[in-house]
Amino acid sequence: MKSRERLRAVFIVRQEILEKIIHNQKTIDNGKFY
């Protein structure tokens, strides 16, 4: 149980980082959407 909760927390953190990177990439591209 503990390891599963830790795995989920790591996944959530990675998801937030990924969204932040994607958001920054869109900002760099001056609002171009893919």
C-alpha cells in the first residue's frame, strides 16, 4: 500500500511538471497550438 501511494504521488508530480513544460512550450511559440 505504501509503495503504491508513493508511486501515485510520483506520477502526479511528473504529470504536473509535464503540463508546466507543455504550457511553457506554447508560451515560447507565441500561442501556436498543435
